[in-house]
Amino acid sequence: MITLLDLLEAHHVRTHGHVSPETLRKYRLGARVWLTAAWNGAINVLHPEAEDTDLWVRHLEASGKSPASVGVLLAGARALYAALRWSKATRETPFTDVKPRKDRRRPWDKRQPYPEADVQRLLDAAPVEMRVLLRLGGIAGLRASEITGLKWGDVDLDGGALTVVNGKGGKTRRVLLSASLIEDLRALGGKAEPVHVIGRTQEAARARLRTLCARAGVSYLGLHALRHTAGTRLMRAGFQLQDVAEHLGHSDVQTARTYGKWADDRLKAHMRDS
């Protein structure tokens, strides 16, 4: 399996140039999940039947995975076969017509932020390292990979900003820091430039946040929900879509429009008072 996963990575880097570590991680995950299922089911990996690939996707859905999660795994499986065709190991395109079921949830229902009261409860219960993590996501709006990939050399406390290196799509952006985040970063203590600020994997960061939520009595919505909290806060503060999109590193300004659905409480207040 390791050889096939290495082939996938080599092909993707060769054909696409620079690729973010997070993209490669997701592709490798999708390929690994498919290969494990194929070998457990005695499926010919180089020549799978159409029903084999479709049943795999249906099994993922039946196990409770969201359409987005299934889509990520499916992308990895497709990338694996692109690499296999590149290496001339097969001519098969088994996942071309396989699609996850359509996600019928509205965009804003998939991007729920942590309520402000819950964020405060988490901050009150958190040690300084976890406060930094909470504010990197909930104020600076960093993605999970950007939080765990941040190094002290990317942080400019005197200038009040940090630099996201190799963000989504391999892009670099500069993000302004809040006074509270600067204070927590100083309390955490700056270290040598190559050292990671949080210093753990995404999975470990999620596990620690889940533990903190349980201790604080807060519903765990995921690490990425902190980013939705950041976007919602900016919209509530009256910033324009362009400002929100730039702060969060969205390539399309319309993506930021989703946060407006959570930020606008006027309808809720009207119905409550009617």
C-alpha cells in the first residue's frame, strides 16, 4: 500500500507542481480507505468492477459519513487511479461516474459556528496553549492545517500579524492578530523560528479541543467550526464580504456570504418579540 500511496503523491506533484501538504494528506487518506476496502473485499485493484466502486461509496454513506467527507475520500481514490494510469499499470477509470449523494443541507447549516457564550466558556476553561488554538481559529480564522502548521517564525507580535505559509491552494497570506491573541502568544512564549506554535498534528489538536469541550460542557462542532466563528464575528461587526474573504483567505468572495446567515439575528429577534 505504501508504494501505491507514494506513486499517488509523486504523480500529483509531478503534474500539478507545488501541492499543499493538506491536499496530499486527504488524497492519501482517500486512496488508503479504498485500498483497504478493496483488499478486504478481494477486489482486483487494477481492474475493479463498476459495482465495486459504487458499493464502496454507498457503504461510506451508510456508515454515517457526510457527502463532503465521502467526496474527499472519493477524490483520493480518483487521484490514485490517475497515478496508476500515469504509470501505465492500468487504463481503468473506475470512479469517473461515481458520485456521493447530494448534500441537501443549506450552505450555512454546514458551517455552524460556536456560539459566543460557548467560546467564552472554552476560553475560561483553557490553558494558554489551547487559548492560542481557540483564537487562531476563532479570531484569526485559520484552517486546521494552518493552525498546526504555524511556526514562530511566521508570527510578528510587534507588527500584530502572522503569515500563513502554504495555505489552501499553496497560497500565502498575512493575517492581522487581535490584542487578545497577541497577549496569549506572548504568554505562551516565543520560541525558535522553526518551532511550531501549537506543535501537534491536526488529529491531536481536534482531540484536545474535543476534550476541552467536554470539560467545559460545550457541544463539540469540530476544529473547523472555529473558522466559521471568526467569519460570523466579522459579519456581525459590520465588515464587508471582501474584508471577510480576505481575512479568511477565501478565493471567492461569495463563500463569505454564508457567514451572513449566522450573523444576521434580526429575523430571530423579530420572531421572538412578535
